[in-house]
Amino acid sequence: MIVCSCNLLSDGDVKACLTPGPGCPRTPAQVYNCLGCSPNCGRCARTIRSIMDKALAEVGVSPCGRGCCPTGGRVVELAVAAEAAL
């Protein structure tokens, strides 16, 4: 399924760059970088985040990389986004 029509990225592309270890992308921006592109309109960022969260949970990896936070680091992302909106 195509998740980013601007860059023609599929859910398979996103999952393919999620490898266990410290180099695993933890944000949609890092996924774009891993795939050699950048976000254009940004509409797919939430879908990419959802794919990341599900794929990493299936292999038992915490989305934030530390394994200590149940929100997967989203609290920090939301706080940064809220601050940027001010």
C-alpha cells in the first residue's frame, strides 16, 4: 500500500528500513532520511509513525529505543510540536 504519494513510499518500504539496533529510525523524519527522500506535504507522517509503532511492537522493540516509556517517545514529540505551534 502506498503511504506517501509524494515520494511513492509503500508500507513495505517503511518496514524494510526498521532494523533492530541503534541505527533503527525512531521518527518519520528518520524513515524519510533512511529511504533517501524528504517529506513534502507531510500528510503521511502519522501513517508512517503508525506503521513504525506496529512493526516495532511485533518484534518487541520499544519505539523510543529505550524500552522504558509506554508512549514510545510520543510525549516528547507532541511537546515539541505544541511548542512550535506557539
